[in-house]
Amino acid sequence: MDTHLVLPAQATLGEAPLWHAREQRLLWVDIEAGTLHRFDPADGSDRALAISQPIGAVVPRRSGGVMLALEQGFAAFDPDTGALTLLADPEADRPDNRFNDGKCDPAGRFWAGTINRHREPRTAALYCLDTDLTVRRMLGGLTNSNGLCWSLDQQTFYHIDTPTRQVSAFDYRVETGRIRNRRTVVSIPPEMGKPDGMTIDAEGMLWIALFRGGCVGRWNPRDGRLLQTVSVPASQVTACAFGGAELATLYITTARAGLDEAALADQPDAGGLFAARPGVAGVEAFEFAG
């Protein structure tokens, strides 16, 4: 199955797409450009909002506006006024780290992990911003905290630390946010690229963007089997999210960073926002409840 280009964004590092159900728009970011985007598929418009620093992830906030995971920690942002409020920087002592991918859990907590700019092993971590705006460190010893999501029954948390080429599963308690009993449920073959962003569909299957793999793969976390792939005409596929009517469209972000002139000539739409209709729907994203 192939995709089609819906926005020739030419993003440096497009990432973190998330469907905002109340607004019927796709939120996504260009990390290195420090821009938050709001894409409206109804008319194809895309509003870019400049943030003062690199931005790794965005989630809707139930009380209004959005929450961001920035280079310097968690923040609240009002897209209408441009007001940015920094809330917590749990890695203020690690200036070479920045926040990366993130999502809200079923209880409305905002989880986001970090990455070291020099990719130094085991210097990153995964954090949780609770609804009272306190921060907990959930996992340490990571290198590139990336895709994350929760099972449909809210009993399992899935997480990717990219260099491991694996999806780890944890027992998850929605009441406390506690995770335990780590195990591997999906292993990505090296020839398929590096696992990046991740989402889950209405059948409980995992969709994983494959950086330098030029596709998104659908895996069964119960037995680790690859079920389907969606080809993308850009090698650096970064993340994916279901959105649109009935959550039946898979939106896919890509990147241009690091591609030489020959690669860009071969992939002129690299950095664009793509879409596919894979024949299965997604589930509505959770909002921050704080």
C-alpha cells in the first residue's frame, strides 16, 4: 500500500503527529525548526507557529490550548495568543539533551522522553508530567526515547528506545501510572530501518514509523508478527497517527535533515506530510487533564 502527499511541508525534522479530535485538525511539529503545525485536512491549510526552542511533541490540553515537550522541558502553550509557559525541566543539568516524542496516557498524564544530541548511550530518560504538574522519572538508561502508546484495555504500556530496534511492553496501572515487568514484544529487522514514532489501531495492532526504511509497519504485539507495510516516497519516516473522519486516515511525517543533494533529488517530497487509508481505524488520542 502506498501513500499520497497531503502537504509539501519540506520539514527539516517533521515529527509527533496527533489528531486533535475536538478541533478536527492534525497537530505535528518540525523539531529542529521549532515550529508547531496545525493541519486542517478540510481545506489543506497548515498554520505554523514559531516556538522559542526545539519542540519534540505536542498534545491537546483538556482545559484549552496544548502541552509541549520542548528542548527545555514541559510547557503549556496557547496557540491563539502565543503565550508559552514553561512548567518543568527535569534535565536542566543535561544541556546536551532535549525532549523527543511524547503522548498522554488514559488518565491524562503527559509522558515524554529525551534524547542526547550526540546520541551518547544511556544518557536519556522517560518522564511523566502528572495532572498536578509534578514530574516523575519513569525509565532511565535510554538513548533515544521514541514511540509510545497504551493498549486498548489500558493494561499495557508500549515504548521504543530506537537503538534497541525493539518495542518494550510493561504492565501499566492507570490509577497510578506505574509501569513494571518489562519485556520485548516486537523486534525490528535491521534492514527495515530504525523504529521511530508509534501508534495503535482499533484492533490493538502497533503501527511503527521506520526511519531510513521508507515505510510504516503494522505489527501484532501478541506474537511479534509483521502484518502490513505502507510505503512512503521518503526514506526518513518519523512518526504516524490516525485521524480524519472516523479516524480512518493514517497521517505520516517525514524528515529532510541529513539528506544530501542526490538523496533530495531522488526524494523531492522528503519532509512532507503523507496520508494513507490502510483499511483499519485508529483510536482517539488522550488529552492532558491538568
